[in-house]
Amino acid sequence: MSKAANTRTMILTKAFELIYKQGYQATSIDNILATTQVTKGAFFYHFKNKDEMGLAMINEIIYPGMYATLVKPLLDSKDPINEIHEMMRNVLLKVPFLRAKYGCPAVNLIEEMSPLNEDFKIALLKLTDQWQDAIKESINQGKASKEIRADVNPGYVACFVVAGYSGIRNMGKAAGSSCYNIYLQELKNYLKQLA
């Protein structure tokens, strides 16, 4: 990777870390630069403004991480009930960077920025839409293999699972990660009822 590409990646990574902990609006360009050895000139060489950097952070840092954790495990699903539950267990309990007190970076940005910035809303919907599509496809594969009842609506299941994740991540900010286990148990009960 070139020096310029390394600098750009470092800016996005440091911005992601700060924004995850502090929020987008509370994090300034100066805050980001204080955690790097990058000048303001170098920042503006890579990004026209903070919002352009924020969109790049969503597309280049958050999206690949979420895809690997939430979408990829459901591709070519053979056992949707267990695979959806395991995917959720992994994202809640096993991803070391995601801490209960800070919630989910994507959910945080959806709440904070979607009402304020249409470009952010579109970029963040790409994340959630692709995740819901993976859940729907997993359910459809389960229906085809008779693992899931024929009357189950894959879109409803996908919306419910994603909304549940968003809610439990937010609840975890106040209650801590212990609430994740309760959610996971009830999610398992819900998924079993789809069979």
C-alpha cells in the first residue's frame, strides 16, 4: 500500500474508533487528527470534509466488518435456525472490538445521522438491507429444504432479527452484556418456532 493509502486508512480507522466511543457529531476533525500524526492538510487531501470522511468510514471500515460478521456466515445456509442464532451469538459475544457500553457502530450512526443526512442514511441502509437479504435468503433455503415452515415470511423474520439486534445493542449500553444472553435465548426460542 502506498504512503497516501496508508494515511487515508489510518485516518478512517482512528475516526472509526473515536466515533464509535464518542458519537459522530461529538468527534471533530481536530479530535481525529490528535490521535494520528496527520496534518489538517493531509486530511483535506483525502477528504473534502468530515461528512465525506464519515461516508468513507461507513463504506470502507464498517461495511466490510459487518459483511464478514453478519452476512457471510449466512451465505449458502444449510441450517438457518442454528446459523442465524450462531451469527447473532458471534456478533454479540465474540467480536472483541464491539463493547456493550458503546453499542453497535452502525446502529449508533443510524440513530444519530439518518435523520440529519440523507447520504449517511443511504449508506447505512445498504448495510442493513444486505444483512436482511442474507437472513431472508437463509430462511428461503430453509423453506426449500423443509427446515422452515412454508408459511413463514422471510422478510418479517429478517426485520425482526435485525430490529432485535439494534434494540439489544442499545439496551446493553445501560444494562451491560448480560442482557445479550437473555436476548439470545429468546431469539433461539423464536427461531425454533419457524420449523
